[in-house]
Amino acid sequence: MPENLVYLLMTLTVLVGYGFIVLEQFLRIDKTAVVLLMAVICWIFFFLNPNLPRTVEIADLQEQFLHVNEVAGFVLLVLVIIEIMQVHEGFSLFTERLRPKSKKIFLWTIGLITFFLSTMIANVTATVIMLALTTRFLKSHEDRMVVGAGIVVASNAGGAWTPIGDVTTTMLWIADRITTLPTMRDLFLPSLVSMVVTFIFLTRMLKGSIDDSHHLEKKSVELPYRKLILCVGIFALMLIPLLHAIFNFPPYMGAILGVGLLWVATDLCYPNESKLRAPAILTRIDLSTYFFFLGILLTVRALDSAGILRSCEVWFAEMGLMPQTIAVGLGMLSGLLDNVPLVAASIGVYPVSEIPTDSPFWQLLAYCAGVGGSLLTIGSPAGIAYMNIEKVPFFWFVKKITLPILVGFFAGVAVYLYL
């Protein structure tokens, strides 16, 4: 098969796959299944390249699979840590004493909690937790949709400025495009500004007070060691960047240590409660997230090995686009497409030798991909979870919410460029 035809077929496979991902809600075909098929088909076409010896193809695939599993495996390990904390009701400590009177105050309170909570746990997890809380306070579906949109904005903005808050930021961190302290220092204020500006608009959509009868009631039975499990879990998450900074450990090594610590803690705290110990909790893990990242990253690696991503870089250069312009454009595009493949492709297109670690391009990309994913409900896992839970009409969101988020998005970009 001619080499140009191989590259054309790989490109068409990816375009068709992205089409299925974007139309997932209408086609009812899970995007995880699509990306797994897309990855293998791309590598099959890559193997049909007549100019590459078979030994080179196999060696390249094995090397790429190892790199891919560094990210996908890390995501899976972090999901385990978060799920253990969630099962032991640790996160309820942040919310059970919440007693808001005004809907507007409730929006800002839950938004700030979500913003900082998503820096420690996956933003989609923070979104689901806070949406469950919202249903206990608000009777109106319209109010829940508005507050839910704020939760998505806060979770994506909060996850964008820490290496473990948003998976796209995590991908950039593992790929050595960004480091911990400069990212947190430079992206905190833009992320916060983007949330605040958006919330100013959302506040005007809420009126009235909250009925006292819908306040959370304190549980009569509490897990005796939930505070301990929460502290161990937070410590486990903090170990990931700490070990990387001190010993240059790969992030997945810190995550493995964290899982081990929580596993021991649950065994010691609940020796007679099998449902609260790690082996039972592992059965609750959503493995589709792991397989999604595996498929996406394997697809991007196939395009990289074939040289297609390099051709995209040359095309961008010929158009004269500045790196910052590309980052903003990709951030806006992530509202329509999933931000994970966009960031993965960017990592493949621009090597560190050309755009060094912690450059404005990588930092701005981390911000734009995270915050830009909020522009549409299909742009981020948090948005998809919100749309499914609250049954949010797509065009209602576009009409009511997209513009405030877009204003906040550009406000954060302006703050970053000014600083």
C-alpha cells in the first residue's frame, strides 16, 4: 500500500472517530469503544507502510505502549485513591455543615468549595459530589441547571492550575511540559478570575431564598474513621508531586504508594467490614476512563510515529500562527471536542526541544484546555456528567450559559498574558 494512502487512511480514521465522539449523545455509542477501535485501526494502517521494516514497527509500538500506560495507569491509580475516599464519605466533611439562605450565596459558596476541591480530586468527581448536594437544596430544575453550570465551571477552572486536578494538566505534567510550582503560581489567578467573571453573570439568573426544609440533615450513623481516611487520602495525593520534586519519581510511583497507604489504612480501620476495604472498593472503579485514555493516547502515538503530527506543526508554522494563538484556539475547540485528545495531539506536535518546559504556550494550553472545556456540555467529562445528571438541554446551555463562560475564559487569558 502506498505510503501517502496509509497516512490518508489514518487521518480519515481519526476524523471519523472524532465524529463519533462528538455525536456520542445522539448515536448512543460509547466514546471509549470508539477510541479503542480507532487506536488499533490506526496502528494497523501504520503497519501497512511499505517503507518500514516490521521489526521497527513492533519496537515502536511497544515503546509507545509503555509511554501511554504511564498516563493511563496513573489516571487509574488516582481514581482508586479518590474512590476509597468517596466510599468512606470523607468529602461530606466539606459540605454537611453548609446552611445557605440565599440561592446566590449558595452558588458562590458551592463554587468556591468546588474550585479548591477539584485541585485534589478529579474535576468530574468534584462535579458529581456537588451536583448531588445541589439536589438536596434546590427544588427548581432551572435553578439546579444554573448552579450545576457554575459547578462545572468551578471544577474545570480549579483543576486547570494543579497537576492532579484536571487530566489534561496531568498529561502535560507527566510529559514534562509543565512543572508543579510554576504552574500553580502562574495559573491560579487566571483560573480564579475566569470562574469569578462567569459567576457574576450566573448570579443574575438566580433569585430568592432556599427553603430550610431542604437543608442537609446530619446523619445518625457516621463512619468512625472517615476523617482519618480523608487525611490519609489527601496525604497520598500530595505525595505524588512531592516525590516527583524530591526524588524525580514518575508520578505513577507516587500514586502506587498512595494506594498502598490507603489500602493498609482501610484494612486496619475496618478489619470486619469487607465493603469498606480496598478489594471491595476496587470493584467500583470506572475502568472505562482508563480504556478511554489508553485508546486516545495510542491513537495520538500512531499519528506521531507516522509523522502526521509533524506535518501539522509545519502547517501551523506556514500559516504564521503564534503559539499563544494556537493554545487559545485549541481551548475554544475543546468546548466542542474532548480536551484530552487535543492536548495529547499538542504534546505530539511540539517537542520540548522546540517549546521548552513551563513556556507560556504549555501553561496557557493547560488553562485553555481546562477552562475551555466548559464552553459546551460535551467539552469535558465534568460537563457530560452534569448534562446527564440534570438532563440539561444542549441548546438551553448554549443560549444561557456559553456566553458567560466565554467572557470568563477570555478574562482569564487576559490576566495570564498581562502577568
